[in-house]
Amino acid sequence: MQLAPLTFKSIRARPVVLKLKRPVVARIATIPEWPLILIDLFTEEGIVGRSYLEPYTIKTMRYLISALQDFGEMLKGRRVAPAELYDHARKSLHFVGYQGQSMIAVSGLDMAAWDALAKAAGVPLCVLLGGSVGPVKAYNSNGLWLQPPEILASDAITLRDEGGFSGLKLRLGRDRARDDLAAIEAIRKAIGEDMELMADFNQGLNFADALQRCHMLDDAGLAWIEEPIVYDNLDGYVQLAAQIKTPIQIGENFYGPRDLYTALQRKACDLVMPDFMRIGGVTGWLRAAAIAGAAGVPMSTHLYPEVAAHVMRVTETAHWLEWQDWADPVLQQPYEIRGGLFHIPDVPGVGLEWNEDAVAAHMADL
């Protein structure tokens, strides 16, 4: 495959805020609006690489956009070589640390660079990475928040039928443990025993409560229990993973591949699910996937379903893709979900094109 050289010209980063159809209601936060930073990486050759970031809070966008604009000035005239841009951008922020917002900004740059490179080659990103276009197994993560059991039962049926899903994620962490059990029972009664159910506590418990509740859930038939305690309490996760029969899932807060390596080395989890804005975009994911593959640990995605689908096609221990449609309102052509599978379009790059009318309607004033 002949790769056309690309020269970095500039970056445009725009903040938009979208109203969520189903607001996030978790143990640690309620989020009715979803912020996105839309990134366009312009090249001298006319190819535009695109990506987005989902920084959870609106005010955070101000700092990330400034960092991205700084990258645009710093990288002007360089060749678009994602691994080199990744390292150069990270090192430019070395003195304020490689984690946190530094890594998030680098990840947005990296995903856009890979999109540009695949577009220049005229192939989908998964093909550029050595894979092929095809479907990816997905579960629906669009709902089942901390709501009453009767609402959850109805929502579970709707969420299942949105794309013929065979897996759904629910959130746990109610004030009373028995109310979490009631939520699971209501969903199971509505959709049956064959559906895979993933449970996420969103880091909402202290260790003592987590130990008690995870033991209570061990016979609930869950596919995994996700982040019951704060993400950086690896000592706690080591104990939970050793004592709980249900697989423990962590990883959305891994800042770079080394965090994933450390967690696996310490046996702090059974499953991993890196987030693209924290693991380091496509470059960080590929490096992390090699580690998970060598360890034989199943690897799922967190958010960013479009770029996630492409890298899952080349991930040795690919497990589940987490599907949300939260960015769909600003996309010209959202990906298709059918039969519980996320279908990659056979177009160059990742397949992200902005709906500029929607972007203009949802632009945020920072």
C-alpha cells in the first residue's frame, strides 16, 4: 500500500453541547447535556482528518481546546506520522505531566491524524491497520441509569430492540443494595435470561460497600462488574478481583498503556476497557492491545464507537464494543447498528463527517 505523504497545516477545535435523549444518572453525577470537541486536522495536501473528544464537563473544553490549538502551532509543517506526532505532543507537555488533560488533548490529535492518514491512503482505518471491513459485536449502553425498576424494565426492552442487541449495560449504586438487586431482577424479567447484562457502579462505592455488594451480585449472572470503587485504588481492585467470582472490569481511566500494564501485572482486574481519550487515541490503544493480547485478557471499548470499531478489527482479544449514539446528532452519517453488530462503512478513514447545520445549532459559548 502506497501512503501519500501529508504535511500538517493546522487544527480547528470547536465546542458543541448536545442534549442527551436519556440523561446520565449515575452514583457520582447527573449529566443532562453532553459536551463534544470536534477536531479537524488540516493538511497542506487538502486531506482533513477528523475526531472528537467527550470531556464530560462543559468547562473542561476551554482548556483542551487551548492545548489543541497549541499543538496546531507547534506541529505546523511536520509530516503527519501519528506515532511521531503522539510522542512529540506528549513530550511538549512533559512538565505538567503525561496524564489528565495532557493525554486527552494528545488523544484527540492522534485520532484525527490516523483518520487523515487512512483517507490519504483511500482505505478505511481498519484496513490501514492491517484488518478488514466488517461488523463488531456491540452492547447498548444508552440507558438503564439509576431509575425505578418499572422504568428500567420498559427501557430494557426499548434498548434491546434499538439494534437487536444481545447485551445491555445497567448502572448500580443505589442507596440500598437490595434496590440494585431489584433493578437487575426487573430487567431480567423483561428481557429474559439470554441477554448479557453488564453492571457499572461508576466508582460510586467505598471498598467495604463494594466488597459486600459484589458478593451479593456474584450469583446474578452478570457479564462483569465495572468500577465499583475509585479508579486509582488498585489495592482495592486486587482484593476484589481475587475474591469475587464475577469478572471485574476496569480501564476507562487508564491514562496510557502503562496503566493497563500495571493493572494486569498486579492482577487488579479480569477484563479491560480503555477509553480512547485517556489511553492515547489509536496509537495508545494499539500499544495497550498488544499488552492485553500477550496477557490473554479480553479487551472492550469505552465510548467513541466509530474509531473503536476500526481498532477492534485488529485487536487480538477484542471482546465488546460499547455503543452510545451521543455524538450522532452532529454526524452526517452515523454508523449502522443491526443484529447487535456495529457496521463499519467502507469509506476512507474513520467515516466521520460533520453535519455543519447541527454543529452551528449546538455550538457552545465558552
